[in-house]
Amino acid sequence: MVKLDITVREEHSEIACAVAWSSDCQLLSASDDRNICRWSSDAEKQGVTALNAFVTCLGWFPSNAKQVSETYAVGCSDGTVRFVSRSGREEKKYAAHEGAVLQLKWSRDGTAIATTGEDGDVKIWSKSGNLRSTIASLGQAVYASCWSPDDEQLLISSGKMLMIKSTQSSHKKNLQWNAHEGIILAADWSATNGNIVSGGEDCVYKVWDSFGRQLYSSRPLDNVVTSLAWSPNGSLFAVGSFNVVRVCDKVGWTHCRDRVNIGSLMSIAWTPDSTQFACAGGNGAVLFAQVTDRHAEWRNASVTLVSQRRLRIQDISAETDEEIELAKDRVVEMSIGHDHLVVMTTTQCYVYSLTNLNTPIIFDIKAPPLFLHICRRHFLSVDIVAGAQVISFEGRVLSTPRHANFRAEFLTKEIIALAPDTVAMVDTADRKSILLFDTTSGRQSGKITHSAEVVGLSMNQANNGVAERYVAFVDVNRDLYFACPLSTLPSTATPIKLQSHVDSFAFNDESNVLATMAEGNLKIWYHPEAAFVDRDLLDLICSAGGSESDFGRSTQIIAFTSSRIALRKIDGAVIYASSSIEMPLLDEFVRAGKWEEATRLCRVSPSSYLWGSLAAQAMAKKQLEVAESAYAELLDAPKVTFLQYVQSLQTEEAKQAQLALFRRSPEEAEKILIQANPPQILRAIKLNIDLFRWGRALDLANKYKSNLDTVMAHRQLYLEDFEIQESDPRFVQAQNSVGSISPAEIIARDASELGEDASSRPRDNDFGRRSRK
């Protein structure tokens, strides 16, 4: 759990009512003494601007990657909004409300500004100060407002209610709901996780999703909630009340609670890198709070941020406990994994080997990182200047994956994933698309298009090549899908749904094992790629790691290393679960081609997920005898019979076609047969007949001018079985062209030509006929 390193500065003589950070971490604090103070991130005063008005709220103009903002806007008690330069010169002033301006919020793209006032009006202005629209007139003071992540909606409070209003350019539905039992005084909408937090006179803060569904409600606090704000990365939010500041996890539970003697906290603002925040105190003090005690683990090693520049690294297996003191700049982000520790400050990056912490690789960076991802070969850093960068552990930039609509400030840790050879990220302009990039060249290598917005994704870490690079993703409906976008096999072209109501998921740091948490139940998928081989195995290759009574709802998976799964419950407690220790050994045998040893392992430790995983991997590697043994252990007689039939086929193309059909890919099976040398047209026609794809069978017979009588013989038997008359004009014409036929003679002739006994072919298996067309 994180802690706060607090510094208090008492410079204002009256109540401090507003604070705001610039993109380069300069703080403004406004007070009823009509002064606006400028502060550094180290809580050093840099200057004062006097204003002939009482400031009630303020906000910096949003910056971009190329330019730091030089202007901020202030709302005043006389109803005016004023634009002020960084040097303190008032550049523009206009009347906005009758009575005081209570809230002033820039849109995230900087094209508009929203204001609320004591008159109950909610107005949207252009960045030059021209009124665009009045989206609400509520008749009572509006104390809270903020923009949606896409700038198309505005969240406002009205007494005890929260409202989401669409702007004129948006056609999204308006929402409103009863949120609190007292007047709402503060609310914020996270741009990264999409959730809303609110608080008010009922002394309670609550977390909501963007549809107004309550996710968390705190116990009543001792005093009214006067301010709150999300951290830019969406992982934390701060809550202020009388003499108390607390930091909460995005789920809602409290990391830490500190008592500060500065009166009510009237305003809270976070730095862009989410490492610290500032508060405006009711006694005129300005509070600076640095987030410390951040913790990360990987196997037997852990790292803890003790202070702004000091790290503590512990390794239980090596029995070491060391501290690292950085020379300058505060730590912004850190990540540990795969025998490396990556630490990034505001200006530099330090890459440590866990076996030798004395000689790190140090290099300069262009901007503080928003977040880090680490894998076995390299790590990924995302910042608003350089964008996404894949960097080796030697400090060399390997690539900068980006696309036409790339906006680093809209990326979050949940919608970008890193693997040894691939980077996957959600397209922030079209959140239904996942883009894949090569880590070496940075070029786009693939794309997944989904029917709903994607809110989280992860990739397997096994180093088996891009053809076996799997992507698991969750959409806005909390459905989990599994995809293999870089494979050339048609059977992997479409993502497959694995599970519903998924709260959290993560791949193992070395293998393809996938852990999911849904409705309080932990599920471990030991071989999820079985979905592309035999979907009937999906229920067999997973096991439950516990029940709702063990974990509770909204539990999050925070790490999955080796065979240990770390989970954080809704109350903040960290608990652990374990996965099978036999699966890594089974995967190792399969990679080495030691099928006899893999089979022996399954016999020594018999379980359905081991045999199911062996069956799926054997089918994928075309080891039919091993697969037959595995299915026999699973008591799946139809598939054993089918595999025996496949092994009896005379040609390799016929075997491959049947295996493609087994994977539920008839187009692939047909293509294999047609492209054989010589083409096996009869077998392709009979394949479509077995699937009742009559139209396709007739098309093949006409196209290659072969075996039309075969199609009509089976069609005649089909019609006789169902006691119906032919109604398709194409088949009527074909029947007239072939004349009178004897189905029994034709079937016997075809069986002789194919070199097989027709009576021995499996014909009514579950993996065969699925539809009748």
C-alpha cells in the first residue's frame, strides 16, 4: 500500500481555494488574499501574481507533446473568467455567470472550456472566450463538473444528483441518477479507466462506472468530503475533508489516511506523472503530498519506493537487502521482472540487473513516462513526447510503434501489451480495433477488429514465435476473447469467446497459462489455444483456483509469476493462489518433442487439464498417436474413432484436410484438397457433401467438370431420407443432365477410387455435420 510524504507551506494569509499543476510540474495556488502563488514540484515558492478579484477556481490550458502551456484560466467570485499568462499578465476577461464561478474545466484537447456557477448555469466556451452553448440551467449552484474521457459529455452535479450531459456535437444519451444523500460538492471522471468518483455532504465518497452503476461506496467519514481528484494514470484518487487527506485505489479501498492541520481541503490537483498531488487548505496552507512506498514484486525479488529518490530491493532467494539512492530527480515509474529492474525519473532511465545492482545502465529520456511494461527481452515506455518506445536492457531504442491516430496521452497500461516480438495496443481513435506491431521495426504487423470497445488486453510471454503469439482481451461488456492474429491458419482468424463477466485476467510471465477472475471465481486456463484446435477441450483444460467465498467480488489479479498468482481483494488485502506445477514441465516436453515423456507425465499425475492440454498440443503438432491416447484417457470415443480413421487415409493431403475439418475450418480443408498434386476433387466434393454444403459441392463438380453424378447420388439419398421433392433449380438442371443413376453403384465406385471402405468412415460425429444448406 502506498504512503504519503507530506510537506506543508503556509504562504497565503486567507483561505486557499484552488490549485493546479502545469505539464512541466509548476503549481499554482489561489487564495482569498487575491494572490496566485507559483511553486516548483519541490515545494519551493517561485513567485506571486496579484489579481484584483477573488479567485474561486483555476486551470492550466492543456499542453501537447510539442509545447508547454503558457496560459491558465481563473474563475472569480464576480462571475468573470480571466486568462492569465505564466508571467502574470491578464490577457483576457469576460463575464461568464451571475454570481461566482464555481468550477472551470478545460476539455482534454484544449478546444473548449466548461464553467458552472452559483446561478445554476452550465456553459461551454471556446478557447478564445466565445460562448458556444448553455447545456443546463438547473436553478441551484453547481459545485462539481468535469469532461468525459472523449470530451463529448460533461459530468455535473445538481444537489444530490449526478448528471451526464452531451455537448452539442455529441449524440450520446443523457443520464442522471441519485448519487448521494447530501449535496454533492466534488466529482471527477478519469480519462484512463473511465470511472467516476464523487463525494459530498453525506460524508461518503462513491465510485461509479460511466453508466451510473455504483462500483464502491465508502463508510461515512468523520467530515464532509470537500474535494477529490483522480490521478492521471487512473490507478489512484485522492479525497480531501476537514484536516484529513486519504489516497484510495481505483477500486475504492483506502491506501493511506493522513491527518493534516490545514482545515478543509478545498481543492486537489495531481502532477501529470501521478507521483504527487497538492491540496489547498482552509487556513491558507498549500499541502504537497508525494506518493511513496509503491511496491512491485517478481518471483523472489521485490522493490519498494522508500522516498522520492530512494529504492529498497530485496531478494529472498539470495538473502539480500539493498538500498539505492538516486542522485537527482524523483522516481516516476519502476518495474521489475525477468531479472531486471527498470527505474525512470523525470529526466533519466536506470536499468539494473538484479544480479548486479552496482552498475546500472543510465540514459536520458525526453519526458517522464506514463507507465512501463517489461518482458524477457526488453521493456516498453510510453510518454507524451516520444510516444511508445521499445527499449532493450542495454538502453538502445529498438522501435517506436505508432499509427496514424496515435495519442500517447490517451493510452493506459490496460490497453497496451508487450511480448518478446510484438506490441499490441488499442486504437484510441477506434477502440474496437487492436493494432499489433513488430518490436524490432515498429511496423504494424496485424490487426484485430472487434464488435465492441476493448477495455483491456494481455499477450502470452512464451517465446515460440509470432505464429503462436496469443492475445486475450476484454471488451466493454466484460467478455473475454482469445485470438491468434499473426497466425496464417484460417482456423485462428476469428477471436473466440472464453468467458463472461471477467473482472481481471493475466497471462503467466513465461507460459501460455491464462488466469481469470470472474464474479469472485478464479479460473486457470492451462492451454487456452485449444480453442483453435478443439473447442470441446476448453472445459477440460481449465481448473478453479477458488470460489467467491475465498476471494469475493471485484478481486483483481496483480501478478502471475511462475506458479503463484497474486490477487488483491476489494478491501486491499493481498492473497495468493497457485497453479499447476506440472504444466510448465509438460510444455517443456512438448517444445522438445519428447512426446513419450509428456504422456508418461500425464499418467503419473492424471488430471483432465493435463490430458486435455496434451491432446490439444498433439493435435496442433499433428502427433495423432499421442492425441489418440489422450482422447482415450478422456473417454472421448468418437474422437478416438475419428483419429484412427485419419491415420488410415492413404495420402497426406487427405489427412491434413480431415484435421482442418476437425478444427472446424472446412474452407481450409477444401483448399488443401484442391491444391494437392494432383487435385483431389472427389474428396473435396465428398467433404462438402458430408457437411451438407450442397451448393458448394455442386459448384466444385461444375467447375472441374468432375463427379457431378456423385453429388446427385448423395442428393437423391438425402431427399429420400427426408421425404421431400427437389426445389432448387440448379439441382433440377443437374439431375436432368446426368439422367437416371444408381446411388449405390456410384458410392461404391467412389469408395474404390478413394481406396477406402465407405462403411468405415465416421459420418455422424459432433465435429462433422453442423448445418444443412
